[in-house]
Amino acid sequence: MDEELAGWVRLGTTPGLGRAAARRLLAAFGSPQAVLDASAAALGPFVDATSARALTQPPPEPQQALLAATAAWLAADASRRIVTLGDAAYPPLLLHTEDPPLLLYAVGDVGLLRAPSLAVVGSRNASAQGAENARAFAHALSAAGWTVVSGLALGIDGAAHEGALDGMPDGAGRHAVADRRGATIAVVGTGIDRIYPARHEALARRIAEQGLIVSEFSLGTPPLAENFPRRNRLIAGLARGTLVVEAALRSGSLITARLAAEAGREVFAIPGSIHAPQSRGCHALIKQGAKLVEAVDDILVELGAGGSAGAAPDVAPLMGALMEDDAVLRALGHDPSTLDALIARCGWAAPALSARLLELELEGRVRRLPGGLFQRIAGG
């Protein structure tokens, strides 16, 4: 790690020095090294006395250890990089937000930071239908050349990353951006050397190889609750818009949507069942002016990327527009249902209905949920 980059890391990790104060210093002095070379008296008009003293003295032992660990982390793998606020690779959309981070620790293709992107977020406790919707929308966006940004969390985030990675190999069609394949960016709320949740370790490796993982937190930062709202502002800030797939009324996804709206970005929401708690946040957003979407074309048209059937995968059928002749599927609809309710709707005897539900489950058209519920799978 060269002296200039070490200066950036030191400025970003000085105890008690907030992001706003660090940006004031950079605006006044021009570079981290100039800040560190300045006297306490020169720093005084911009920061408090404690921060001024910390910046003019040698770094304390914990900070020295962190600088050494960061240098070793960078040297260990060529795919690792730190993108600073003064770097040409810094994402322009994030630069024009209210609170851009000084540093982005990155693993993967940093070129994606400047690619057209859309955030896809939602509940950690996603329904089967919600996860299918997230995967299908992200797949179609990636196939159309868009980068999908999310937070590597369980539920909707993980499904969105998977769908984006599984997108078509070529961004063909009129929606495609410069005929390139889309990808995905995972914005994490821990140090980039820590995978959280651990269940997504394999997914994180795949994203690092095919997409990009970024964090503003220094190495070793654990998964602290207060860091995830900070992470959410980066998800919103990196993207031209935010799609909320599922969200409860008190949800981190609604924080992301609010931050996107405050930054002048588009907000989209997928409607769901009026009986599902995970849909209430989306319905609240729609009432507040978010665009209701049923297909990827709804998003692409709004973002000025055109829109036409066949140009990119249309996920409207995955939203339940197609109703087959199967009596059990018609009776099931698209909300979770009990066996007794299905018996009342279609008039079948319990043994025959149970046998048919098992057949549909084996065909991948129905999923059995906890509590004796059955739910039709998207496209089923």
C-alpha cells in the first residue's frame, strides 16, 4: 500500500473523525497527506481539538495494526482494491449523494461501480413467491445488461444476487446496455474480510468472481446493527433506482427506498397479497408514489431504457398472469392456502386433493409451506 493510499485509510479510520469532518478537511487541504502534514492550529477551524490532535500525532497501535492488515489484505489478491473519494473509479452516482463514503473496499470488478444499475431489496423473511419474484426480476435485468445491487442478506437480497448471476450470458436485445452482460454488486455491512451471514459464503465467493463486493467499513468490522442502515444508503446511492420486492412496514428495505427517493432516484415496488405482512411495506410505498411494477419492462421504460415484449425476458407470467386449466391451481390462486380452504373452493375430497397437490409439488408448481399451507410457485 503506497503512502497516498495509506493516508486515505488513516483519514478514514481515525477515531472520532466523522465522514463529514473528513470531507471538510479534504476540501480545505486537497489530499489526506496534506491533512496529516498540517498543524493542529491549521486543522482547528475544521475539526474539534481531539480530532486535530489525533491527526497530528503518529497513529496509535490499533490503527497501525489496521494499516498493516489492510496492506497485507491488498497484497494477497489482485482482485482486491480500495477505491477512494478521489479515485477515477469512484461511482459517480454515489459521489452525488449527501453522504458519500471516503473509501470503498472492493473485491471483484470495480468497473461495475460505473455500470447502469438498479437496487433490488426486500425482506430477510421472504415468502417463496417473493424469492421467486426477486430472482426472476434480477435475472431479466442482468440479461438486459443492468447491474443488480443488493445487500447479501438472507431472503430477497440473496435471491436477487443469484438471479443476476444466472442472467443470460449475452446482453442481447434493445434493452441491453452496450451489448454487455449485467452482473451484481453486493454491498455489505461488515468489513469486507467477513462474510455475513455465514450461510452466504459460497454466494459471496461467486459474486467476487463474477461481480463485485464492496464495503465502506474497515477490515474486521463485525456485523453491528447500527452499520446496516449506513450500508443501505450505499445500496440506494449506487443505483439509478430501487426495486422493493417484499417488505414489512418496519423494514430496512423501506429505509433504502426512502434514501433513494431523497436522492432523486426512482422507487419501484411489487404488489402482493393484502393478507401478507411482507407486502404491506410495498403497498405503503405505492400509496406514497412508488411505481407499481408487474414486469421488468415497467422498470426499463421508466428508466428510459425502452421497452418491448421479447426484447428482454418478460416476467409477467411469473407474476401469475397465466391461469391454466388445472382446477387445483385455479383454486389455489397465488396466496398461501390451507387444505381445508382448497377443499371448499374446488369441492374435491381430501385424499384426491392431497394426491394432486403432491403431484404439483413434484412438478415444481406448488410449494408446501410451514403450518400446513400450500402456495403456487411463480409460473406454476
